[in-house]
Amino acid sequence: MADALIVVVLLLVAASATAAVAQRDPARQALVLSFLGTLLAALFTVLQAPDVGLSQLAVGSALTPLLIMLCVRKIRRRGRSKEDAR
Amino acid sequence: MTRRTAPRAVLLATGELLAWWAALALLWLVLITSVDTLERIVGASCAALGAILARLGRRAVTWR
Amino acid sequence: MNRLRLWLLAVGGAGLAALLVAACLDLPGFGGRHHPYGDRAVQASLARHTANTISSVNFDQRAYDTLGEMSILFAAVLGCVVLLRQARDEHRAPPEPAEVARPVRRYALLVLPVALVTGLYVVAHGQLSPGGGFQGGVVAATALHLLYLGADYGALERVRPLGVYETSDAVAVCAYLVLGLASVLAGTAFLANTLLPYGTFNTLSSGGAVPLLNAAVGMEVASAVVVLLAHFLDQAVEIEEEHGS
Amino acid sequence: MNGWILAATVALGGGGAAALWGVTTGPPARRVIAQNLTTSAFCPALLLLAQGYGRPAYVDLALLLALLGPVGTLVFARLLSDDLSAQDASAWGLTWTAAVLGAAAVVALCVAVGPGRAMVKLLVIGVLLIGGNVIASRALAGGFRGVRGG
């Protein structure tokens, strides 16, 4: 019975990781990835590894989305300025 | 000829820094579990760093 | 040729699968209370008055591994800095000022110092509670970027002298090395935690060199993340390619 | 398994499944709202877990999530502002429901913990969580309209 929580969180992790891979647009992928990051922090807490959970939380909730979205912005801006130049 | 800052501005800046320092030192005391001298020193210096950054940030944003 | 490649992949995959299945069959049961390595690690960390066993493993029992991880981060950030530098056919446009809604701007200004102090708390209490240099450093560095999110990139640039962060990144790596060499000079092994007194259990000064190594890693990670994000932000916001080149 | 862990299971399972559904389907506005609600579902769950396992140190995870979760939402609100400005990304009913649920969890934990340093810490986390979520919702509902290139 005490393992019910672990099973619930593991199922959610499997579902959201699959969903993150299945998205085509990088910006939408980043959204699912940030959800997955927070969920993984919860999984590590449930498995009694709060140190790893804190690392995951610190990196996954704000830093990784920021890096990915900055890359997306750079690529979009580049495409726009190429169109302008034409 | 040196430009002197108005005493009022100095007072305001000191007040802002002190208010932030007190609030952040209080936050530190809330976060920790046991209090001793070293804890107080480290907390006070971290709160001072936070207060300086808070003022720098506010000035940078309302600068323009 | 293509068929050969597929066969090679199939053979390799099958071998890997067989090994993984064999390894899984030999695993200890899920969620046991005792583990040979875990019991020894806890014993060693308690002997050195470190309340958080994970910190003891990271910065005392395997401090050498952490040195490797630290230099990987340093090298990775250095690589990014080189790759994302301003090329000859690019120019810098000053960032446009942005009008952000007032509650969001005020939230950013209020949470910035709170997040910074929380990050420093996580670094300083790495040997007592979950957390440590890496986690706290990332939080402190993220706090600074609230200025970009809540205002504009110009505001962040005014409070972020990049040279200072680049220097403190290098200084922190050196500090870690110096702490390791100090124990060599004292006649023990590199990074052996025998130099400093272990202190009272569950206080800030416990754990010998663990809090100092934690602080060095925290400083390194915070500066490295700031430098890394600075170059990403430069590329995303400021640097533009010359038209018609 | 005690009541706290049961409540955390419900929050993680229910909130997580709902947020996953929202974040993977529909227009960008809905996805970003679901990403914001992730924080308000998981942060109370982490607090409940800390109480359920009897480990006060685990509260630090909830503290960091309450601080960084809204920052993550601000990242998307700012860098997707072009996509979001075309549609209405406000969900005030959901935001306030989540805020009330989070406040209820924090109050229940405060009662269980009793007066002291730990209770003040819980209240700080509660204020950061609810304030952060409301501000993140505000940012999604046109907080970055005036942002063009920066």
C-alpha cells in the first residue's frame, strides 16, 4: 500500500517523458520538459533522495526552460531577419 | 569641486538598505533550525549581500 | 553495407539487452532498509560529524569525483563561451527597453533578494540538510535573471559585471584545488578531510572541510551559470547578423 | 501510509495527471496555464510529503519550488509573448481555486506543526507560492504586452 505513491509518480513520469518526446515543436517540448523536471523532483523525494530532488528542481524548473527558450528565440529571430533581408 | 550628495538621498539609501537587511536577516533566522554565533554571522553577511543586490536591482530597473 | 550495419546494431542491441536482463535478475530487492555501501557511508559521515550523508559522500569520501564534475562544468561553460562569442560578421544592437506590467516587475524586484538569500542558505547548510553547493548556486544565479524576466536585458547588464563573474568562477575552482593541496602539505592525501576540526554535530561549523568545499562549489556553479546565461542572452537579444552578408 | 501521504498521493496523481493533459494538448495558451498550475499542485504535495515522512528538512524542496516555479512560468510568458498575445491566456478561476487549495494545505500543516520556527517557515512558503502563482497568472494574461525585441 505504501508503494502506491511510488507507482503513481512512476506512471506519470513515464507518460510525461513519452509526451515530451512526441511533441514536434521545441517550444512545446520545453513546456512538457519543465513539467517533467518538477515531476522528477517529486519522484526523487518519494524515493527518499531529497538532494537529487533539489538538484533536479533547481535545474529543471527555471534554468533549462530559459536556455531552451532563448535558443528558440534566437533561431526565430534569425529566420525573421533573413526574410527581411530578402 | 566635488559634487555632494544631498543628505536626504543618503538617508533614504541607508534606510532602504537597512530595511532590506533586517527583512532578509529575519528570513535567514526563519529558515535555519538552530541558532548559534557562527550562524548569526553568516546570516548577517548573506542578508547584507541580498540587501545590496536588492537596491542595485531596484535602481537598475527605475533608472530609465 | 547497410544490411551489415543493421546486423551489427541488432547483435549489439541483443547483447546489451541480455546483459541488462541478467543484471536486473541479480538486483537486490526494491527499497530495502540496508545496503552494504549505504551503511558504511552513513558510518563514515557520522564519524566526521556530517549530518547530511550525501554531502559527506560528495565532499569528503569522494571529494576527488566532485573535483572532476566541477572541472567538467568549467570546461563546458568555457566551450559555450568560445562557441557563442560575437563573430566578425555580427554586430551588437542595444536591447530594446520593455514595458512589463507593474505587478510582475514588483514581484521580480521583491523575489530577487529572497531567492538569493535562499540560495545562499542552501549552500551554507549543505552539510546539515538536503542541498549543497550545486543546488544553492543554481538558485542564486537564477535569482539574478529575474531582472531580465521582470524588466529588460539592459537592467540585468547594469547589475552584472561579467568580468567579475568570470574571475570568481576561476577563483572558486582554484579554491577547491588549494583546499585539496592544503591537506597534501599537511602530510595526508589530496582532499583528505583531516585538516580541520570536525566541530559539534548538526551545527554550521561541523564536517571539517565539507562546508568550505561546498562554498567553493556554490560560488563556481553560480558564476558559471551566470556566465553561460549571459552568452545565451547576448545571442538571443543583442547579437545580430549583418544583413546581406 | 498515513493521511498526509494519502493527501500527497491525491495531489500528485490528480494534479499531475490534469497538468500533464493540459500541457500536452491544445493551443499554447492552455499549455502555459497548465505549466503554471503544476507548481500549485506539486508544492503543497511536497509539503504534505515532508510532514508524512516526518522529515522537516524536506520542506526545503517545497521552498525552492515555490520560488522557482513561478520564475519558470515567467520565462514562458516572456519568451512566448508573441504566441500568447493572439489569444486569451487568463484562467483566474483555476488560479484562485489552486491558491485556496494551497492555502488549505499550508493551514492544515501549520495546525499539525504547532507554533514555532517551522510554522513561520511554512507560512513564508505559502505566501511565496500563492503570490508567485497569482503573479505568474497575471503575467500570462498580458503582462508582457509591451515586450517586443528584448
